[in-house]
Amino acid sequence: MAKKKQEDAPKGSPAWMATFSDLMNLLLCFFVLLFSMSSVDANKWNEVVNSINSSFSIFNGGYTSIGEGILISAGTSQLNNLDEYYQSMGQADDENGDDINQNPSENDKSIEDKLYEANISETEGMLDDISQYIERANMESYVDIAMDPNGKYVELTISGGFLFDSGKAVIKDSVLPIISKLGDVLMIYDDYMIEIIGHTDNVPMYSAEFKSNDILSSARAISVKDYLVNTKGLDINSMKWSGRGEYDPVASNATPEGRARNRRVEIRIYNSLNSD
């Protein structure tokens, strides 16, 4: 049986290629037509060019300088200190020439310093004003005045023996005129936080009314608070009070003089920065 001769492939390019070529030509004509009808905003184009120049230091002659003046031409060059350049890229200086990317802890410290200075400044002014009033009212022998080391409040200290009889929490009638004058001072700062703290010595309580020094100190703080609110009209919403018993002594309880100093009532007038 004779072997069938294999047919030769058609000469020329495949039929699909002609169709594909026509499609490409049509697309090219389409984009050329779009480009011919488009317009370029010269101002925006200049802004883009200037932005690129300033960002990448592209010169008019086609050269580029990065870092210390190493020129790049024809697309290739060896950059010196490339790591240092990229680490410093994008950093900006503030108006004083200081790096704005400062250590966060240094920024926090600066804020704390400014807050401390503001507290000290305001509370020193309060201390001067209150001291002058106490001096004019001839109350220096009854009231000790001091300022918190952190500048948050002014503290007025009154002897517990001066205010109360031993083991009692009722303010003596003879002391009421002094407390009234003190209330006049506090009324000036009625919008500020006022804290009243009662203290005792460490002598155990033997009273049917008060079972411990904690309770006695709290009752004395409440008595002062009640007088200031009910008689002098201070706002109770801006006041707080507590009793610390024998736990915050300012002198040794080994001597009668020390125990007398420890029996006291403290009134703290916080400044506006610490009254919320």
C-alpha cells in the first residue's frame, strides 16, 4: 500500500496574526488620537518638575547630587555613606534648628518641667495672698502655712489641742471666731479643691464615744468640714475630708511636745491645675 504524502503547511503568517496586527494598529491610532486632543497644564507640569528636583536634587544638566556631591551620570555611580543618607532622609529641623524627631522621653521630661513650673508659680502666688490675709487678721500664732514641695497646694495647719478638748471632736466655742476668719480665706478659693485631714498622736483611745484614733481623727475633720459648709457656706462638692489617725506624724510621739504637734488638722487648698 502506497504511503500517504504529508501535506505542506500553508505559506505565510497564520491568519490570526493579521487580525491581531489590525487590532494593535487600531489601538495605537486610538491613543495617538487621545494624545492629540489632550492639553498639558504648564503650571502643574512645572510644579511636578520642581518637586522632583527638590526631592532628588536633579540638576538641569541631567546630573544628580546625593549626600556630599557625588555626581550620578549615565545612570550609574557608587554612593558613599548610603545608609547614613537614607537614615537622615525626610528629617526636618524646626524653627530653632533642632531635630524635631527628638527622643520621646526628652519631650515628656520637658512637659513635666513646664507643668512643675506652672504649679510652683501659681501656688506661690496663693501662698503670698493667704499669708498676707492671715497676717492682717493676726492669726499667725494659730495657723501655720506652708506650700507643697511639688507646688500643688497650700497647706494650713491648726493645732488639734487648740481646736478640740482632749478626746473630743466638737470645736471649742472660743475658737469659732478664728475658724470663721479662716473660712473667709477659704471662700476666696471656693471653686478650688479643699481637703481637710485630721491627725492624732499614738496614745490609745479610752473613750466610749471614739473607739480608736482613726475614728477620732475622722470625726475632727468632719467637724471642721461641717462648720465651713454649714456656717461659712463653702461648696461641699469641691471639698473632701479624711482622718489619718496616728499614721502621719510630723514629730516624735516620745515627748509631750511631739505628741502635741501631731494632734492637728490640715486644710489643703489645691491650685487650679489640681482641682479637677
